[in-house]
Amino acid sequence: MRTISFMELFAGCGGFSQGFLAFRLPGAARSPFRLVGAIESDNVAAATFASNFGKEFDTGKQMLVRDIEYCEAPAYGAVDVMLGGPPCQGFSGLGKRNVDDPRNKILFEYLRFIQAGAPGIFVIENVDRFMQSPEYTVLLESTERGGPLQDYVLESQIMNAADYGIPQTRRRAIILGTHRDLIYSHPQSRPLKHPIPTHGKRVSSEMASLFEGYGTSPWVSVSSIFKKTSYYPIKSELPDYICAPLGTQLPGTFKTRELHVGRRATALSMERYTLIPPGGNRHNLPPHLSTLNWVSFRHGAGDVFGRMAMDRPAVTIRTEFFKPEKGRYLHPWEHRPITHYEAALIQGFPDDFLWCGGKIQIARQIGNAIPVQLSTVIAREIYSYLRAVG
């Protein structure tokens, strides 16, 4: 089969691209997917992207570092597949979910690229609440007769990364758009479908029948991640490196294994950490070590100051995973939050992936990325579909 070209909008550090390029056919030296371009407005995330994927193309010409509304569409001509995860903060349950949040409107810039570039397939990744938003309704309406995307058929689904063998219960809305020309050419005259889950949450062998057809393997726990990282010493600062992949000097590049860094804990924090049992959270703290808000509100926020369980997947890795007050981000048995290295591994980034920026900037890149293995699962499904089309 011919090479399949793809581009990534809202590329961030490149989780989508890493997953697609990691897809291999048996015995193949490289992926059948070829990256031809990317757009990212944040110069630090773009530098990380360029450090890893610049060899795929002429970075100066095909890595656009600017807001997408100022980019001409199509920026790179026709591509087979268009990928993108528009900013999700306006849809997230952690935010105010303001329908007028300007970040939500950036979705329509992605639709502008789809309409102009006419890819055979496009993928939109966002938080699960996106499918309850007015923007999602507009997206659906755009595919109706006379709409700007009338040539596409959409398939929408919430995909949980844990259902595909990834050690993280990250739920994301994945929207698949298939051009009608491909549907007409498909042997079954159908659009691209979502991958079938391969794993499931099983509470006992007696209840396994409840999960029939929902994967034959149990969810993958985080145990392998922390068994690996326990051999490496934790540092408080990143190495003193400087890089300039896009012309601007930045900290880096750092390999993923060099991100085993953590905050210096205060005496109060250490006392709190030691009192959180496996699977515990803020409710295990005595009043004098808690906060007024935590004492006042005994319900909800069960993940705050929570300790990860070794026999379960991690919770969603967000951009402030290094702060246990933001979620269940305490190490399963050590008295500390997880490190950048551990978060990146949970997100599926390889040890030799290159990162640019300071600790907070890199944390944002890690938390905003689609899990690499989930991207690979989607790539495999797209490859199989296009191969059937011929």
C-alpha cells in the first residue's frame, strides 16, 4: 500500500504524531504514515515537536508556529489524514465551561482546514464533555446536506485509554470523519469506525461474562511504570541544557528519562504524604493537617491528595500532575508526587523522546498530549480501513 500522508493541527509536543509514526507493520522498518506538516501556536511545545519530528520534513517550511487563525488553509496541500486536538479547557469539567470561551471557537479553524484540504479522514480529539457542547452540535450540523462538511460522515465515541491496554483511565471524545468517496469505495460501504476495546475493568472472574465482547484482558496497572522508575534517583532540577530547534533559545533538549524531577517538599507536605495510605486521599488526614475547605467539604474531590494504587491504571494525567492537591498523583508507595518522567511514561512517551522547556512547560506538554499508544491504536484502525479501500 502507498504511503499515507498526515498532518497535525494543535500539535503540542506531538503525541498524535508519535503514535502514528510508531505504528509498524510486521517486519517493517518504518511506519506507513508520513508526517508532512504541523501547526502549533506555543513556541515551546513547537520546539519539542520540531526536536522529535523535524527530520520528517523541512522544519522551517512545514512546522508553522503561529495561531491557526492566521494560517492559510490548506497549508500543505492535500493530505490523506488530518489530526488535531483543539484546546479543550473551555469544555473541561475542571473549568467554567463557558459557552463563550474563545478557545472553543478555535474548533472552527480546524473545520476550515478540513473544508479546504478535503482529507480522506480526519480525527478530532477532545475531553469527553466536548460531546455535550454547542460546538459539537454545530460540528454535527456541518455534515448535513448543504453544510461545509456535507461530504463527510462522522463517528463519535468516548474512548477510555485503559480499554486499549494503556495504564491510564483517560476518557476522551474521539470524532472520526470519513469522506464519502472513501465510503463508496469501501467493500462494506461504511465509514471508519472506532477500534474495538481490547481490555476491560473486571472485578472478578465470576463477573467476566458482563464484559464479554469488551476486551479479553484486564486493565493494565501502573505497576510496571513505577517498578522501572524506582531504580533512578530523583533530582529537583533539570540538567542545565540549552537548545534552539526553532531559532529561540530554550532549556533542553532533555530525554524523557532525564525528567525524573520533583518538588522539594515542605515539612507539612511530608507529614501529609506519610499519612496517606495506598488508595487513600485527603480524607485520611487529621484536621490539624488538613485545610478548612477539605474539612468543611467531606464529599466529592476523592482524588485530591490521593495515592495511586499499584493494581490499577493511573487517573488522567493532567498538566499539574506534580501537585497532589490537584488529583490522585501521589506515588503508590513513596511519599512524594509522581515525577515528570513517570507522567510521561504513563502517557506512553518513549525514553528517548526529546523535550524542550522548563518543568512547568514540559508538564503542560505531557498533560495536554493524547496518550501515544491510543494514537497508535487509532492509526492501526485507519491503516486497516484505507487498505480495505485500496
